[in-house]
Amino acid sequence: MEKNELEIDIKVPNQTRYLSLIGRIGEDIAKELVRYSGNRETLAYHINLVLTEAMVNAIKYANADDPDKMVHIFINITDDELLIKVFDNGQGFDINSVPPPDFEKLEDRGRGIFIIKTLMDCVSYRKVSDGNVLEMSKKLR
Amino acid sequence: MNLNIEQKNEIVLIYVKEERLDAHNSGELKLEMQKLFEGGKKNILVDLKDVRFIDSSGLGALVSGFKNAISHQGNLKLSTLQPQVKSMFELTRLHRVFEIFTSTSEALENY
């Protein structure tokens, strides 16, 4: 690992009570990124938010609220990029088929993926050996 | 979740006493508002002063309450949003839907 590199690998039970813990870890890491040229407080809030949204996607939809499953979160920060991976064991979905929210219609749901795609530079969702991974990254420079 | 509920004339004032309004607790707020409308209440004011963080589920619970209010010929308004919370309403264009007031007293005067 390079000297500016940081890596976090966490597994938590598939339960929404862990959202705040993981969100807070992401937020605290972002606050320490002195090399980030933008507003660090805003970045920190956004990282908390995208981690929360990605975990909810894994917990409620991919892992179908099964409390015995696990959600695996991987965060890697290099000199110029922040990368987050959230792994689930569910059926998966096609991220490109999720439509953007219709702003004229008032739906209760359907804003999570839009928020992630808006706040991060690169977002993908793909199959891996025992499930799927939602991968999202943000340039730091 | 921690909710303080007060009645001010014809308006039910809900103080959300949580730092986060997210997928873990927003279902309770949604249910509480649903019970109030079903019990004959028409106007709800949700005060978000203590809420520092909101996710799409938290926004969804408020949208659900708003739609419920309209279908009961009432209204649901919001007050005292922290800047980052307000920015989430702007990101999802929901600031065009909700009437948002900077203080609880100002909101109460506008029903």
C-alpha cells in the first residue's frame, strides 16, 4: 500500500440498525481527506449518504430483509480516488434499467440510486461469485 | 424513534427528535402520520430541527405523509431544516413540493 492509501473492510448483519455506524465511518474518513480540494464537510455528508443508500439497497432489496445475511462494505482511498464497494448475496438487478425519478410524480420510493449516481463520479452494479457488488467512486483531485 | 407530538389549534406539530431520519426509523414516522390522518387530523407540521441527516427513505416517508394529507383535504408542511437536509430536498426537487419554513412559529402562522 502507498503511504496515502487507506483500506477498510467491514461486514455487518443485514439490518438497518447498522446504517448509522457505517455512514458515520465513511463520514469521518472523508473529513480527514485534507488533499480533497472541494468542501470536505459536504463530501463527508455525501459519503455518509451514498453508503446509507447502497446499504439499504443491499439490505432491503438484494438481501430481501433477511437478518441472517451479511452486508460486506469495502472502502479504499488512494491518492486521487475514493472507492466504495457494497456486496450483497441477492438476486441482483440491472442498475441501468432503474429509471431516474419522475419529478412531476410524487413517489415514496425510487430516489436512492438517483442520489448515488448524482453524487458519485462512477457507479456500477455487477455479479460476483456469490452475489453482487455495487461499486462507486469519486475523484479526489 | 423519538417523536414529540403537540397539538397547536388545528395543527399537529411533530418534532423529530433524531439525528438521522433514514431507512431504519422513517417507517415509524410514516406510520405515525398515517394514524393521525386516519384519526381525523388534517394538518401536520414536521419540525426537523434536530435532524442532521436524511436519506431517500426519510424523504419518502415525508412524501407519503404529504400525499396522505392531500387525500384528507389537509396539508403537511416542514420547518427548521438544517442546510445539508435542505440540500437533499433540492437534489431530489422536493423543495418544489413542500412548503418549507425557517421557523416553527412562521410555519404555524401559514396554515
